Amino acid sequence: MNITIVSRIPAQSSARVFAGFDENLFRYLSPAYPPLKVHRFDGCRKGDKVVVALVIFPGINLKWESEITESIAEDNHFFSFTDVGRALPFFLRSWHHQHIIRQQDTDVFIEDRITFSGQWFMPALLSYPMLWFSFNSRKSKYRRYFAQG
């Protein structure tokens, strides 16, 4: 299954936006449900890891570990990094998330390209709208976060 969401950040530079992809932004973008416990956040460079627990109910946590497998920077106008799921919640079989940050005139566009598959068809199908909503909500979150200065 594939999800692609494009977010426009007005009056910013792609270098500044890419530099802002840190643990603070990661926490800011996290959905209200399920809440995340961040156990590790190395960054967005090749070889970095991110480990979180999805808190489904108090005392019921699902581990999610991703590794940055690719990181590209071109002329301070184009950045990309890809995280791949290494340890996923039981309902996911695979996770591949490419983040593309590109300058266009005075604005920056952030493209989230997600490809995932589930262990079983129905849970994957049911996960799709939740994931789409979660990533689509990033559009306004990115604008607010990077407008802060």
C-alpha cells in the first residue's frame, strides 16, 4: 500500500527545514493516538536509528524500530532521507518511508512517500486510513512548526 502526502512550507529554505528534522519535530508530529514513547532518536542521516513504543493501552506497548538507509543532500536545495522498518508492530510486515525536502522558489515542499504492507490483508486495509490521516495532519503541523522562527 502507498501513501503520498505533500506539504507546503511558505517562505523557508530547504536547508533550514532539513536542519529542523530533529527529535523535537519528531515528537511534535507524533499523533495523539497512539501516543509514542521515544526510546532512541539518532537523527536523519544514513545509519541513524529511531526506536519508539506505540502505547496502545497503559502497559501495552508495541515496539517500532526504523533505520535511516539513505540520506541525500544536493546543493542546499534538495534533501531526502529514507527510513525502513527493522522491528515493526505485529500488524505490519514492511515499512518504507521516504522524506523529500525540496526548494521551489521561496517555498519548501516536504513529500512523505510511504509504502507499507501488513501481515494480513484486513489489518493493513484498516491501517491505511489511520496512517493517511496521521500523515495528512502533518501539513498544518509543519507550517506551524517552521513558522515559529
